[in-house]
Amino acid sequence: MRKFMLDETDKEAALENFKAFLTSLDPTQQKQSFEVTTKIGANTLPKAKIFFTAKAYIKMRSLVDTTSSEIGWHGIVEHNESGYFITDIIVYPQEVSGVTVTTDETEYMKWLYDFEDDVFNKIRMQGHSHVNMGVTPSGVDTTFYDATVAQLAKDDYYIFIITNKSGSTNAWIYDKAQNVIYDPEDIVIDVIFLNPTQTATKWTEEVKKVVKAKYAAYAAPAVKANYPAKSKYADVDKEYYFDGYSDTMKPYANATDEAIMNALGNRSGRGKNKGKNKNKNKNKNTDIIELGEDKWYTNENGVMIKI
Ligand SMILES: [Zn+2]
């Protein structure tokens, strides 16, 4: 969190500090520097809230998900004491490549001035995708941000967003009216549904109450012949297996036969007795398991196969 500009009190305080600095110069150093910070303590102000409408959020995510190059867009923003509401996303004329977005100034201005005043005045957000890269602004980005912010009227605000395909998102709010710059750590982003009291965060918190982690049951070697658990891995087309030691599935493609056999043995608690295991599996009928409408059996390698 930073101040946009130092106010008179800040300037006076900085001058006092500078005077003190001048009277205590280090005689052994030829060059000495004095720093002025615009930083505000993180808890001085509450975090700023950016709310996307569901429409705006889905548009933004769809745009990023379906575009393999960088791409930029504007947001229609409304601001009140509750937060900054991004009600829609619009895509401006641009030329995109893997790592850059350029705009033809004439074409862009023509596009921009075609909007009615009530929309034009709400175009207060620029976002762009970093595709699969991190969401830290590049030198080009910060130069663009500086140039945009320099044009803001003294009671104006502007939001910048960088996101990527994995959903990482950084936002900055330059609020000149409040004299505050909110950095990503000072901002909470959420999505509102049609009912404005319902947000994506509230919804996910609510639904997670009925979702229980079951990994422990899969991981515990003490669980004997846990077939329903086993079948879940067969269900993903044998791409993964569970090694029985950690709760992370391992790709079959990278596994040696021995590793897979060990894993299956460990998981079922029968790893030390492969001979017995094998004989049992020869009789398919004894190992057929029904899960819903599907039937499964265990083949000679101990792998669950859907019939
Ligand atoms: Zn960028």
C-alpha cells in the first residue's frame, strides 16, 4: 500500500528527516543518499475489494483460456464504498504475439470514442494475460502503467490486472481520489453472482462443508484390499498409481514394473506375498467388483480393469 502523492504533512516530515540526515552525514563517504518512501503500513487501511460480476469474470477467464498469445482487455468499473465492481469486459483492437500486445493508437482511439459517455467513463481497468508465465509486470507493463496513471484526473482511479492460464492474478488499484495505490497484497478479488450478497468465495466455502478429504484411506497400508479406492486409479485409465507411501499419485508412464508391483502390494497390504496374490487373481470371478453400473476385475499384475 502506497500513497499516490505525499501530502503537506508528509512533505514537512520528510524535510525534517532530511535536515536530521544532513546534520549526521558520514565523513568517510563521498556520496550519501536519503530515501523518501510513499509506503503506508499494510494495516493502515482495510484491503481494497475488487468484485467481478459472474459475466465479467467468465468472459475474462474464457478469453485467457482460449488465447494462446498475450491478449489485453478493458473492464467497465463502478466504484462505491463497498469496492470496485467490474461489471463487464471489453476487448480493444490490438495485435497480439506470444509475449506482446500492441495497439494501433488511431484505431484504438476511434474504438474508445465510439462508446457512449456512460460506458466510456467507466472504462477504468486494463487487464492482460501472461499466458503460462508468472503474473509479475514486465518493464513494458510498468512503463504503460506509469503513462496511463499520469493521465488520471485528480479524483480518478484506475485498475490494472495481470492473469494467466493457471488463474494466478495480480491487481493494482491506483486511486488518486483516495491518494492510495493498492498493491496485489492489499487487494481481495471476488466474483458476485446475480444476487449481490452471494459471491464465489461464500459459495465455495459453503459447498466445501460437504466435501471430505479421503486421501488417508487410500494412503494407509493397513487398509486391506481397498478395492473401491483402487478402482479410482484404474478409472483414470491407468495413467496414475498410488505408491502407498504418500498421498500423491504417480504417473504410470514414469514407473518401473517393479515400482508399480510394489505400490499395488503396499496398498493392498499383500506386497510381501506375491505368489499368493497371483494365484488369487487367476480366478477373475472372485475378484469382480461392481461399482454402480460398472464391473471391474484385477488382472495378473494386480491392476483394476473395467469390464
Ligand atoms: Zn505483461
